[in-house]
Amino acid sequence: MTNRAPDPGRSLLMIAARSPIAGETKTRLGQAIGMEEASELYCAFLTDLADRFDSDAAASDRLYDLAWTYSPPDRDFAADLEATIGRPAPASPIFVPQEGIEWGTRQLNLLRWGEKHGYARTVLMASDSPHLPVADVESAFQVLETRDVVIGRVRDGGYYLIGMRRFVDVLSTVQMSTASAAEAVVQTAESLGLTIGETAPTFDVDEVSDLAMLVEILRRDPALCPTTLQALTRLRIA
């Protein structure tokens, strides 16, 4: 896979993704709707996120570089992404493997990667909220103009986004996938004397109960995630 050279001094958005392998992707959701179905739905998530953040039109407008970070790290994620979205990825994307056993460690390694490659601000977002608007990501970079750390919470106590303008370890002591994860990040940052700001809260799609909220949003605004809405309809969820 070919990586474009990072642009030092700019901002970097990293989208944390997984190769959409049935039985290895969205497994909690898959226990309720089926592993193949959960993988199909996640493919739709990736397609809508790619169209919003990584289309040619999006690339010409955004004021930050974009990297796809992927797991498992030994996959050819560029090929997986192209097969998923049904079109070539942009001509010179950045792909960064997620290194580390624990999710907290992988996040730290990714945020450290951004600083190591000269980015002034690095924001890492999950791929479990296909409805996330570009405005929320832009808001995160705006927060980092005056704050050291930014976080975006989800309703279950976790977070969909974290960013820094200089790398500091605020995650090693945080227990991931808990109802206190986001608050623990905030408390850790404050204990280190860091300033922290927040973006608008939302929800991620991990459990079958989350699908009802996603369906409600997409019924109000079908153009927001057209591929996800098609998948939900095909799977008789919407």
C-alpha cells in the first residue's frame, strides 16, 4: 500500500477502522443481528464515512490531512477499503496500522504517530458513528487551538473522538469500554495540568439498541448516510 508523505505543521484526522471481516467486526452487534449482517452494516458505515471525509470533493475542501488507521495491522486495508466503498481510495491516502494489544495502547501509539510525523494537532475518531458530521471534527480542531486535549463523548460513557496538540499520555490508566472512560480521560488530563475541551456528544453503534437512534436520525435526514440507510432497509432494521 502507498502512503502519501505527511505534511508537518498541519492538522491530522485519523479514522480508526477495522477490516470488515464477519465474526471479527462489530461482534457485540453481530450477536444480536448476525455476524454477516453486522459486517455488512459496518461496510456501509465505512462507505458513508469515506464519502463524507475522504472523497475527492472532501479532500479539496478540508484543512487537515486524513489517515485511515486499521486493524488487524497485517491486513491490506487499502484493498479492503476499496473493495468496501466500490471505488479507488484517493490517490495519496495515509494508512497507519494500529499497533498494540489493548485499544488504549493502540490509541496512544496513533496519537504519538501524529506528533512524531510533525502534525501540530492530531484528532482520532472512531468509525462506529456513521452519522458524525464534518462540523464536529472541525470543532475538535478549533478546540485544540486553545486547549491541550479535546474529547467527544458518547452516551454510554465512552468517547468517539480524542485529540491533542502535543502528545501526552492520558490513556494508560483509563479502563476502556466502561461507563467512566470519558470522564477518566478528563480527570487524568486535568491532573496533569492540561486544559481540555469537548465537542458535541453523540452515540456510537455497538449494541442493537443503538440502531433505533440511528434509524431515527436517518429517517429525518436520509442523505446523511445513504449507504447505511440502504443496508438497514435491506436487513429489515429500518
